Amino acid sequence: MSVDRVQETEGREGTADTEVTEDREGLEAVTTATVAAAVRYYSVAPGVRLNVRSGPGTNYSIVRVLPEGARVPIYCQRPGERISGPYGTTNIWDNIADGDYISDAYVYTGSDGYVAPRCA
């Protein structure tokens, strides 16, 4: 058995598709494997109960409050209101769920810049 071609294609968000085509005596088989990307979680500043807002600024409504010790995924980031917090001053806001934002000034990412793609 020989593999003629291996091609990675862009699939759904958070997945990778690999297409393998084999050719043996005129027969062709195609196999597609989907691998889910790992989501990375970041710690919210210690001792902080953090407001989650419906947009990237304090003028947006509070949709919930994260408890002390929370860890959050960052799906995308976007610029917004400039905020000062335990991890500096920034205008970066982290999207942690559909329509839920927190200021990056309260999240330990290990970076002063973007660590995720910009929100569309």
C-alpha cells in the first residue's frame, strides 16, 4: 500500500481535517480525520470576583459575575474601553463565551498583547 497524497484542509472552527488518498490497482479510498483543538484556560486575578459584560467596556451590561479563582477560555479578543487592573492597563477585552467579555487587565495570560485571534 502506498500513500499518494496527504493534504491538510481547513475545517470547522477548532478542527483540522486531514485527507489521505491511497491508490492501489485503480482503487481509491479517502479517509478524513477530524481532530478537536485544545482550548487553553487562563486564571483570573486572585481574590477577584470579575464582572462579565455583554461587550468590551463598562458601559455594557453585566451578564454574570465570575467567582474568585475562576479560570476562563479566551476564544477571541477585541479592543474596547481602556481598563487598569492587577495585570496592567489595557484596552484588550477577552471573549470567554458567546457575547461574554472580560477585561484582559484581570486575566493572567503571560503577555501584554493579544494571545487569541481578533473577534470578527
